[in-house]
Amino acid sequence: MLEELDLHLSTITNRFGRPFQRKTINAYKFAGVALHNWMTESSMEGDFTTCDVATLNRFFRWYYQVHDVPKSQDGKGGYTGGTNTLQRNLRPLFIYLAEEYDHPSPYDSLKLHRYTAPPIGKPKTLSEEFVTDVLKVAGNDSPKVRDFQTVRDHAIIRVLTEGLRAEELLNLRVEDLDLTGHTLVVAPLKMDRSSTDGRVIPLQPKTVKALVRYLRVHSTHPMTDATPFLWLGTRGRGPLQYRGLYVMVKKRAEQAGYDPAQVAPHSFCHTWADDLKAAGVWGEHIMAIRG
């Protein structure tokens, strides 16, 4: 049934009229796998069409107790709102079962217990000193630094300070850069790469300079002609993945003398938004700039 759901979602469009992204489909399947595993461990017979409201209520209660119980109560686990996410991601499976198997969806019942995400506090932001120190260990704008990894890392950090999300940065292609115009184009994460959908990001002069230097070393990379993506891995590898970006940010933070546990790629985006808000820019305007 999960493979059927995968095929089904691969042939329809989302509420924006766009194809579902692979990671979205995988998230919906993962929710189904979690339910399947719980049913197996609970010695339940039958497939997903045996799940009624009472069954899902038991499943969600179990998931909440295992994954979402606050640390203050049991000293372990994390209060992450995972049950809320799982509950939302499981809905497409039961929509599909209702359409294809005439199975009444438990989500249509008022008796299904709903789990809300916990309140989100203010995200951690980075100090100006931190950003300066991390840029120093990644070349410090020096034209004498020419090794691929250092030049690349410096350029990535510069682009992160422009407010891009990690995935937006990783999806950049060489063609998205307009360095003479001091801009780049970011394709919406849940849309296609049509130029009419992208938003233009103005770049600071130092970011432009860092990108110019990176393109110079990028042209010598063995994978330059094999992929259109801007950020490439070290040791001749292809496009940089999130894991590589995550490790790089942690490594540079540690080299600069900071606790790597206190920073992640998205910390730069939080800081960018927080700086704008502190400067008096309205939240709605910040959201519009972010697309």
C-alpha cells in the first residue's frame, strides 16, 4: 500500500498545482512505515484498512509518549512536536485509502485526538563576532587563499549571511548567479525552477567577491562540466549535500573557538531575520522577502 501511495503521489499535483517533491513523498511514506512498525509490534493483523479511529488514537498516544514527552517529565526524549508532524504526514495515506479502497478515513471523525505542536521559542542567533571569526578561519577574504575547500567554505558562509535557507543554498546553480548585477535567483523550495517563480536576492559586495573567487576554483573542479549545481564537494565529489554543509559549518565554528553544538546552517537565516527585525523591518515584510 505504501508503494501504491508513492506511485499515486508521483502522478498527481499538490495544492499549488505542482508535482510533489520526492522528500515530501518520502515523509508521507515514513509516517506509514511508523504506523506499520507499531502495528507489527502490537501483533495487529491485517493491513492499513483495519485502522479505525480508536486504533490511530492508540498509535498517536504511543508515539507521543515515546518521542514527545518533555524532558522535564522523564529526563529523556525531546519536546519536538513530532506527533503533530506525524499526524499530518499520515493523512495522505488515509485519503488514498478512502479513494481507492473505500476505507472510511479516521481523519474525518471528530473523535480522532489531535496533537498540536508545542510553542516555539525565539530561535538562537549568531553574534557579529561569531560570523567574523568563522569567516576568518575560512580565508578571511584573502586573495592568497586559493585551495578549493577554503574558498568554497568562505563563499558559502557569505551566502548564508544573505538569509538563504540551507536547501535554497544547496539548490543553487551557476546560472542562478548574476554577479555583475550583485544578485542571485532562488528557486522556491516547493515550486519548479521557472524564472517567473524565483525571487531575486541582493548580495553584499563581499559576498560577490567571495563568489567570484569561488567560481575561479569551481572551474578547476573535475565535476564542473558534469553538473549544473554551484556547490561541489571536496576530493572531486559531485554536488554538496546537506550533510556536508552541516559538517562544514560545525567544523568552522569549532576552528573559530566556539561550541559547534550551538550552530547549524539555519542559524545564519535566523540571524538575518532577527537583524532585520531589530532594524525595524516588519515581520510581514521579512516574510515577503523570504518568499
